[in-house]
Amino acid sequence: MTRPAVRVRHGVEAVDRRWRSAPLRSRLTAAAAFSATLAIVAVVAVAYVAVRHELLADLDSQLHHQAKEVHVTHSSLLQLQDGVPGFVPVVTISTHFGEGVGYLQAINDSGQSATHGPNLPISDADMHVATSGGTSLRDAYVNGVHVRMLTFQFPQAGSGIAVQLALPLTSVDHQLHKVATALLFLVLAGLALSTVGSWFVVRRTMRPVATLTEAAEQIAETRDLTTRIEDYGDDELGRLASTFNTMLDALERSLGQQRQLILDASHELRTPLASLRTNVEVLHDVERLSAEQRRALLDGIVTQLDELTGLVADVVELARGDAPQSAQEDIPFDDLVSHAVDRARRHWPGLSLIPDLERVVVRGIPARLDRAIANLLDNAGKFSPPGAVVEVDLRADGTLTVADHGPGIPEDALAHVFDRFYRADVARALPGSGLGLSIVKQVVDGHGGTVTVANRDSGGTLVQLWLPPVERGARIGAVDATPEPTPAAT
């Protein structure tokens, strides 16, 4: 690449960088003003050409009219270039050239002329008219005067003779000058008005963007998610402001939930940690304890560690939030429930789990849904007496029902069963963190479903979980309700 080309490229890149570094409002104003100016210039140019065409058309019409008044007065002997004498007629016009002073000249096909005034310029086109006929219209200068000249063949004066008529363009040029001045003023006025108008429109249009920018900067500086942007209507910028407000609402809720989760988790962690600390401190005097006491102490420590581990796992599960839609897949929901029932049988060997499952496919994340189902079955296991029946029904419309025959939930606690770390008074003596149903609620909401808890009229709790099915299939029938044999059962 040559150096001039390199310099040109660098110059273009520099201009482009300056253009991109300019404020968006300035760039939009400049682009709008430039476009408006181009349109005005185009209109002005067309208007100027149209006016000039009309003025010249009037003058050309006058020249053609005067051409009909030309007649021969007498002939003049002229010396041709080759030394042979020839005659060129002296012509006159029977009328005046309108309001101006005109010029008249006769020429032959050799370029010789006869005139009583200034010599008019002769071109090859003029000599061609003298030879072959036709007319020629053009602009020319005669002694510094701008003229419009008509050349036409004049057979009455002999073969090879043409006559040139010229009228000054002084009046036309003066009028065109005034028109050009007026149009130039119009262009400048249009440029000014388009710039001011564009600036006003762009400023008003970009106001939501400026407000959005200021709000984002304020939020970044103060961490205050309560800031909102005023409504700007239903256009694109209005929807942008509305979307920004919706995003702030979601962020505020998410931050509030995170803070509440931290506060609740820190509160709930104190009890097992304090108990664990007490038991560990007792180990300093382990020699004074009997073998039975040491065994009970170690069992208590292991139990407390299990509870602490479960609590941490539940908190981590809640902190995950909703998974993105791209992570979901089609899941045979009945297979997922069947596997969860098998695990629950092993974990609660004293229960009779009776599943009745229909084929249904849902879209979701298998691990999250499996955790939610396991929590429902664990809740049923914890609150069911030994030997009780837990009914697990799955319908083809995506409704999963888990019904136990335990004591049920106090009426005043039903409204709080999905609250984090909430435990009714009757459940405080049982193991658990109070996060099981909260996790179920979060998982179901993240999959576009619903979950409800109610007391059965015959006693016990009824939990219904619904997920939108992908497709429906035939009933696969009830699974064998007989629990797996365990050492305790046998």
C-alpha cells in the first residue's frame, strides 16, 4: 500500500474515531440536520434549474420569432482563405430585438461572415448548420457580453448560408442571480432551522435515555435499587424505561430475598452450632465420662453435624435461584416420581408408599424437580405414624398429589408453610431446617407450576404440585405398593 493511501486510511479512521467519541445526541442532531440540508439543497437545485429553463425558453422563443423577420439587403464581396472571392449576403431584420440590443451576422459554410456590429463567434456546429441545415442554440460571449445565440440556415440568401442571431443574457443573468441569492438564503435558513429543530427533537427523544443513564449511574454509585424512571409512553424508549424499572424490581426483590436468607440462615445456624460447641467442649473432660456417655455424646455430635450439613445444603439450594430456560429439558415426570418413591421407601421403611402414576412429560431440570419431590415425600414420612399409608398420585395433566395420614397442619400455620425457616410448634421437635417446602415452592415456581398444601377431611395433609405437561400419554398403571423388605420389616 502506498503512503498516500495509508495517510488517507489513517485520516478516515481518525475522523471515524472522533465521530464515535462525540455524544450520541450530537451525532443524531448532525445526521438529521445533514439529511434535511441535503433535501433542501436538492429542492433548491431543482427550483433553480426550472427557473433558468423558463427564462431561457422565453429568450429562445424570442430568437425564433426574430429569425422569421430576417431578409437580405445586398451581398458583400469577401476574400476567402484560398484567395477565391466569394459573396456573403448582408442581412437585416425588419423589426427591433424586443427591449434589448441584439446582434445579427451572416456566415457561409467556410466560416466567412458579414456583420454591421461585433463579430459573433463561429463554431463548427454553426458551419455545419450552414451546410446541412437545422438550428443551433448556445451561450456565448460577445465583447464580454453574455449572449444567447441562435444559428439557422438561410437558403433565401443562397446555398451554404446561415444567419446568427444573439440576444444579451444580462437581464436573465440578473434575475438568476437574484434567484440564486434567495435560494442560498433559503438553504442557510433551512440549515439553521433543521439544526435547531433536530436538536430540539433529538433532545426530547433522548430524554428517557439520559434519564436512564443518570439512574444507572446513581444506582451504581449509591447501590439504591429503589430508584425508578418515569413513564414515557408506549414507544421503544418508553418500553426501555419500563423494562429497566421491571429489572430494578426484580433486582430489589432478589437482593431483599438474599438479605433475608442470610439473616434467617445465620439465626438458624446459631442453635446447632451452639449445641455442637457445647458437646465439643465436653470432650475436654472425656476421661470423666462413662463409655455409655461418650457414645451418646459422639452420637449427638454426629446428629448435629448431619443437621448442620442438611441446613447448609438447603440454604445453598435456595441460594441457587431459578435456573435459565436453556438448562431445562424434557423429563418423563412419572419416572422421576417413581425413582423418588423407591428412595423414600428405603429411607422410611416403616411407611407404606402407594404410587399411582400416569405417563406425563414435563420440561425442567431433573435434579431440581427430584429434590422437590424428595422433600414432599420426606415431609410425609416425618409426620406419618409408623405403618401409615402415603398415597402418591400423578395424573396425565401434570398434577402430583402426596397425601399422608398424619396429624395435619394447624390452621394458623397453613399460610406460612412455604416461608423460609418456618416450623409449626408441633414440628419443632422433629429434625429438619424448615426449608423443605420453601425449596419445593421455589423449584415449582421456576418451572411455571403451582403447589398447594391443605388438610384432609379424614386427617392428614394433602399436597398438590402441578407442572405444565409437554405431552400426554397412556396410563402406566399403579406401581406395586408393597414396600421393599428391610431388616427392620422382617
